[in-house]
Amino acid sequence: MAVFEESKRRPDVRETTPLLSRTKSGERRAGSRGFSVQWLLMLCAFLVSLSFGITQVPMLFVMRVMTCDAYYEHPRHMRDPLAKDACAKHEVEASTARSIALLGGSTTLFGLLNLLVTGWTIKRLGVKRALIIQIFWPAVRLLVQNIGVSKGSSAGVLILQASQIITIVGGPNGYVLALNSFVADVVEHEGRTGALGRLQGCMLFGAAVGFLIGGLIGEAFGIAAPFRITVILFLLSCAYVAACLPSTPPPEEKDSRADQPANGLGRFFGPLRIFAPQKWTLIDGRKSTQFGALTLGLGVFLGILATGYIPTLLQMYATDEFEFGTKANGWLIFMYYSLRGFFLSFVFPRIISVGRNWLEPSNATPTTSAENEPFLSELHIPTSPNKIGHIDPMGNDVELAGPPQPDEKQTFAFDLMYARFSLLLDGAMTGLAVFVAQDYQLYIVAALLPVAAGTAAASKGTILQMLPDSQRVDALSGITLAENIARLSTTAVFGLVFAALAEVGKIPLVFVCNAAVALLGFTVLLFSRFPPNGSRRVDL
């Protein structure tokens, strides 16, 4: 009688429901543990990004100094003792620009390879060990760079450029992928999008503080000081990860049934496969080809192509139009990164939560992920003896079909909607920057643009919902790969656009070009959709 009364009060209680709940306390403990680990990861993101950021500003200066020293080592070149800046020569500036371009190009190329190596490492060693590797090898690279800074001249430039090869086994791209994968592992499905945005915000906070500290340390203690301090910071960060973060087994050990890419090159280049069109079986049995991941990746590429050049564009525009110096530009970019980090850390997760509740109220029927979801015909539980499955008369073990377990994955359409309209807002505000006429208005633009942040974080949350958990690492690797290719492309494309418009005196039109590409990305994202409800992936 008591059970009957309980079933009336709780319609979700069935004959197969355990009398003693095993989930509430366990979920509470797991949730609190995941929450604490999440904040440990946020601190790790801040510390490591700060370490990477400290040497960014001094790196440009030290390359100029070493190139200048190499120039005056030639017998035909004599220093002018009366010159205020002996390095202010066209030959030195051109050689410095070439050296920095080669350094940046090699860093980007090796960074792309680093993404593939990191994804492979996560699958073989687990995400914690992969993260330690990605933090330890930059310390080794900094040791080599310290030797180059001490050598100086052309030998120092060559050592600094050659040191970038170490980026293949450990670098900023790999550490971002490892941290994103770590967060996706410890945070429940519902909170991943907000956590990924908060993680990106902590990285931006760290980078902003690193830019500022690097310049101050270099000016106060000499140009070599930031490189020496950064080695210590990387080693301390490595020890922090080893001591404070929980151990994680490789994905194969966590779920031996997960469908992993083939061994060898197939597994190594697995991230590129996530953007391929995918076959799905609809609920009525028809086959359908879905392009959601492909259009999402293309939209993210166009979004980063449009917005990735903004920090550089703001500095160059401020220098050419309003004669900003190093200090003014430093504070401008520090404000931009800090506000962007604040928005992603504190505002973005709340917007995602409120938007999901608005678009998909809790009292509505949840839209579950179609992956591994049975058809409606398979949800019928037999109640008649004649409908019970065949029993092996030889007494062999037969797998009993228990009650269907609800899929914990839920599709949140608001994440994709946010990715679309944040890119639209970004394009609109970037286009309005063409009307900037005073220097203070540039600070207003730098303060408003972070309000449109979150396209990348929302896209990562969306791609994780489009693909099964067994492809989580490849999903994050693929979307990060698209972002890095876009960042490489935006420097080349908009660098040429800026130079062409500067020659005709129309520099502000660069903002219009950025806005146009952002609107194109918004249009592409309009075609990105989740697979229809009730459909299932066709495993090839």
C-alpha cells in the first residue's frame, strides 16, 4: 500500500526503480568534486597563460636588439654615437620584420602539428599527463631561448627561431586543447559550454596580466629577465598540475566500448574527420546526410578570421591615426583582454544558463541527444509471457534487456543560437568602428567589443553535443584546428588589406572588411543544425 501511495506521488517510480536511491548522494559528491576540480583548472589556465604572455612583448624587442647588433657587426656599418636610436634604420627594421615573420610563421606551423600530437597523447596517456607535457616542454624551449638571448646578435636570432621546433611536442595550442579536454571530462554535459567559456576567460585574464608584467619586468630588470622568470613559472605550473589535479586514464581505459579511430595515421589525423558530412537514420527509417559539424567549423573559421585580427588592428590603427605609443597601446590591449576575460568568466556562463531556461524551460520535454538513443519501437517493455524473449534451454547466459536508461546528453539549441548572434553582434560593432574620430572613442570600441565574445566557446559546446563522447578529444581538436588556421589566415589576409588601404589613406575601411567577414560567418552558421530528434548515426 505504501508503495502504491509512493507511486501516486511520484509517477516516475516503476517496479524496476531501486527502493534505495544510489544516485543522490553520489551525484552530489561527484558534482562538488567536479566543481572544485573545475576551479583548479581555471587557476591552471590563468597561471599558464600568464607564463606564455610574459615573453610576448619582450620577444619583439629582443629580436630588434639582436638584429641591430648583427647589423653593426658588419665592418661597413658604424654606429652613430649621436643618434638617439641607432637601431632606427630601414635595414634593421626590415630585417627585424622578416625575422619576426619567420618566427611567427614557424610558431603557427609547429603549433598546428602540436595540436595533432596533443590529441594523440591524450588518447594514449590521459589528459593530465598530456597537460603536464604541454607545460613542461615550453619550459625547455625557454631554456634554449635564454641561451639565445645571452648569445645575442645573429646567433641569438637563429637560436630563438630554431627553438620553436620544440613547440611540436609542447606549446600553447596543445595546452589549450588539453585544458579544454580536461574541463569536458570533469564537468557534466549541461555545464560544459559555460565552463569552456569561463576557461577561455581565465586564459585571457592570464594573457592580459602577462603582457603587462612582461613589459614592466623587461623595463625594470633588463630584457633577459622575463625569459628567466618564465622558466620558473612554467616549472611551478607543471608541479601544480602534477600535485593538485586528479589523475585521468586514457579514453580507451575509461570506455573500452567507445568507437575510436583506427590505429596509425587514421588516429593521428582523426580531428580532421569530424567535419565530414555524416549519415544519419531518421526516426521513419530514411537516411539523411547532416552537415551540421561542417557548417559549424566553417562558421567558426570565418568568425575567427574576422575577429582574430582585432587586437593587432586596434594597435596599428591607434598608432597610425592617433599616434599611440607603446604604453598607450599596452593599456589599450590590456583593457581589451581583461574585459573580454571578465565577460567570458562571469557573464557568458550566466547568459548560457538563462538562455537555455528561456528557450527550453525545465517543465518542457527535454530534447535528448540522438546519439545512442533507441527508436520508439524499442522502448516497449514486454509485460506478457508470450512477448518475453527466447530463453536458451541449454542454460547459457542470455543478456537481459533491462529498462531503457535515459540518455544523460541533452541538446541545447541555445548554444548554437548564441554562437550565431554573438558573431552577428561582433560584426555590427566592428563595422561601427569605422566612425571613430577621436582617440578616446577607440577605448570605447575596445570596451564594447568584448560584449560580443563567446562565439568560440559556444561553438565548442555545440560540437560536443553534435558528436558522441567517444569523439570528444577529436571534436575539440578539430574546432581548435579550425581556429588556429583562421588565426594564421587572418594575419596574412587582413595584413595585406590594411597595407593596401593605408596606401590610399582609407585605413578605417579595414573595420568594414572585418564586419563583412563576420556577417558571412553568421550566414554560414544559420545553416548549421543538430540532427533531427530520434535519429541515429550510421556507423560506417
